[in-house]
Amino acid sequence: QVQLVESGGGLVQTGGSLRLSCAASGSIFSINLMGWYRQAPGNQRELVAIYTSGGRTNYGDSAKGRFTISRDGDKNTTYLQMNSLKPEDTGVYYCKAIVKSSPRIAASYQYWGQGTQVTVSS
């Protein structure tokens, strides 16, 4: 089993910044993908930013130019620096990871964190 623990959410004014963290722990051999999605009330969960094992990043359209994803591979942790926040960035931010737990097991499994609330006031 793998646990993802997010932190760093909160209330911020328009134009402000927040930094989210997601730490993965448990049975981890390798992490194939790790990143962030968000869900606003009444909306579907959408991509914010992800990091792949090949070092590539992928950003959702709303995050490009304002958010930066980074990682600390030694700590199995990913960070999301969010700048120039807007009210439409409000939502619950979820960490997702696709993890291979053992070199003897071919399959990788997807895990989600509990989510952290981000509220941007106008």
C-alpha cells in the first residue's frame, strides 16, 4: 500500500501564492507518475500538473505560466508552486501517483491523496 499526504492548502487573496506538497510513503519501488489534479464544486477533476518518471512535465492549460511542479526524488515528494492565483483556481487539490511497489511485480497502481482545499478570494 502507498499513502499520499498533501499539505499547503489554504486561503489566499487574488494574486497571491501557495505551495502544495505531496509526500508518498509505503511500498514504493518506483514512481512512474506523480502530480496534481483539482476539482471545483460541480466540476470534474482536472489536470493541474504532473511529473513523469522520464522527467517530463505536463501542465493543464489553466496552470501554464503560473504554476510550477517540482519533485524531490529522494523523499518521494512533489511540490506545486502556485503563483498569481485567481478565484477560479479555487478547489480541492488532489495528489496522484502511479507506483510500482516491487521489481518482481510488473503492474503499477494508481493512488490518490485525500485532497487539500485551496480557496482564492477576490
